[in-house]
Amino acid sequence: MGRIFCMLLLLALAACAGTAAPQAGARRAIDVAAEQYVRLALEIDTHEEGYVDAYFGPREWRDQARANPRSIYELQRFSWRIEDEVNSVLQDRDDDTRRRAFAMREALRSARFRLDMIGHDFPWAGLGTEAEFLFALKDLPYYEFPHYEPILASIDAMLPGEGPLNERVEAFRARYVISPDRLQAVMERAIGECRARTRAHLLLPENESFRMEFVTGKSWSAYNWYQGNNQSLIQVNTDIPLTIDRALALACHEGYPGHHVQGIYNERNYRERGWPEYSVAPLYHPSAPLNEGGGNFGVEMAFPGDERLAFERDTLYPLAGLDPAGARAYHDLQQALNELQSARLMIAAGYLRDGLFAAQFRNPNARELAIEQTMNYLLVSRARAEQLIAFTDHYRSYVVNYVAGEVLIRDYVNRVAGDEEGARWAAFERIMSEPTLPRDLQP
């Protein structure tokens, strides 16, 4: 019996070893593929400056990419070889390995598409095509322009008077502009409050921090440059005067629980979990709708219900030297204006089709039409409309991530967590901490 027991034990151990070995091999395969993917992204950045938004992996990988970058054709072939390795572990029994593989496959698809775009007008790719291939986004929240007419009518009723509606809205907004001499204090207080509220729900490292700069001459309102080691540089563009509502919006989007916190979680996945693919953050990537949507939704996470209005009225208004008596009226206007934001997709779709088309087919009036549509449907000044269209000139379909991403994340958090605050933060955190694709958030 003793010999039979020993034989059975040895067979059992051999069986365990036989099942464990492929899993270990799969994990090694996914890590090898991940390192190759990082090197691919770094080399794409040598062909398109700014493709890599943040990198905090080994310095020698970036140095090697810059010293001897392969051609676009060679990089495309390289991406297919990486995908072969990724495909070999798609059915792995380890959930993390499998999810990493699916996410990396979409990232490789995005990288190949971006390589195709470099140096080309790309006449056949419209907003929907780019959104699907670059950002793994389908079913964009498109609405034809008549959809916005009732919203415009309600805003018109809120601001009776003469002249175009966008000019009346801008005149009302002008009462709530933060003066330049108070902007630093207001932004620091806004970011500080976003930080405190985020830290009450998420475990952030003690050494995390940011520094802030004010800049001009940009097509974006603000930008977070994640520096690694839990540090960020937040730049705020002052080309267009900042209104009081933008303080919290930018503080949450660029800082807490937005891009700064997203960078911390990426670095944590790289350094603590040993996932190389998280050491690089390409701008054009399936994580973009989750990042931008999470940044937009972050203000709702940090300031649920009327908490945003209360904090702005009681703290930011006095700090900005504004009369808090108008806080409710301005808040209500902003809520109505938010319902117009998805019009950016319809405007961008038309502009990409008619204005950024192949050179021989360009509509010379397309840019002016897009500016006018932006003024009329987003109710902004001409200067702001020109800035928004300049963003589309530079980043093309990237605009979809703000609108579609916010819808995805809001719907997901509401669906899986309801109104319970702790559950909502847990759902929000899962998006940042686990390999997640936009489709993973859909029912």
C-alpha cells in the first residue's frame, strides 16, 4: 500500500506540474510580448513625436528606440509578430494573463492603424473608423443636429434678450471669469479639494504630488504630463479666460481622480505587478476613452449631487472674488450646456469628412462651417470655437474619447454600483487597476 500511495502521490505531483508549467510559460510569454509592445510604441514615437504621452520604463529601451528606429513597414511587421505571441495566451486559465492579452491585442491593432496614418491624409477613414481602430470604440453617441434644438430652446429661455444665443451665453459666462491674479489660488484650492476627496476613497502613495504651470498657445484647455515616480506636471492654458466652473472640472480631470491618479495606477501595475505594457502610455490607445471619460466623470465622483455647487459657492466663489449669489443660476446653465457636448462628435465627423480629407478633395469652406457649428451648437465664442477646431486639426478623432468615454464610465458605474458611494469608487478604481477595454464596460 505504501508503494502504491507513493506512486499515486508522484503521479499527482506530476499532473500538478503539468498544469502549472503551461501557466508559467504563458505568463512569461505575455511578459515577453509586453516588452516588445513597449519597444514598438517607443519606436513609433520616433516617427510621430508625441505618440508616447508618458514613459517610465527602462531608460535604455527608449535610448535604443531613438538610436536605431525601424521603418514604418518594419514596425508593422513587428506588430504582427507580437500579436502571434499574444494570441498564444488568449485562452490562458489565469484571468489576469487572459485580460492582459485581450487588451494588448487591441493596443497592437491601434498601433498598426496609427502607423498607417503617419504621413497620410487618410481620406477613407472617418470619425467612426478611427474611433473603432484607434480606441476600440463602437456605437458612438451620435445625434443629428435637430436633437439639440429643444436644449437650445431651453437655454434661450434661461437667457432672454437680443442677439445670437452664443453671445448671450458668453456675456453671462463673463460674470464668472476668474481674474488672472486669483487664478493660482483658485486652482490650487480646487485641486487640493479634489485630492482630499479622492484620497478618502483611493489608496495613493505618500510621495505623490504635482506641480502646476500656466501656459498659452495650446489647442487644449489643460494637460497632465505624468512624470513617473507618482509625480505630474499639470499645465493650464489661459488663452481663453477660465470661468469658475472650469476650476473644479480641470482639477478633477487632470489631477484627482483623473489623469494624475491614472498615471499612478499605471505605474503601480508596472512596478508592483510586473506588467511591462503599463510602463508606456501611447496617446492613441484603447485606454484613451477610459482615461478621458474617467477624467470628465471624476468631478461627479468627487462631488456627487449638489456637493459641487456647495463647494464652488462657499469656497471657490469668495476665493475668486465672485458674488456667490449667482452660483445656482450659473450652475443650472452649465448643467444645460453639458447636454450639448455630444454635438462635438457630429461637428468633428463632418469636419474630418469634408475638411481634413485628401488634399485634392478638401472643401475650402469646411473649417469655417465647423467653427460656426461649434459656436451655434456648443454656444461658445468664436475664439473658443477656433480653439476646439484647432484641437481637431491636431488630434483628429481623439475628441470622441471625452464624450463617448464619459458616457461609458457613467453608465458602467451607475449600473454596477447604484448610489452607494463606496461601491461607486470601487467600480471606478477597477477601471484604472485592471486590464480594461471599452467593451468591458458595456452590459
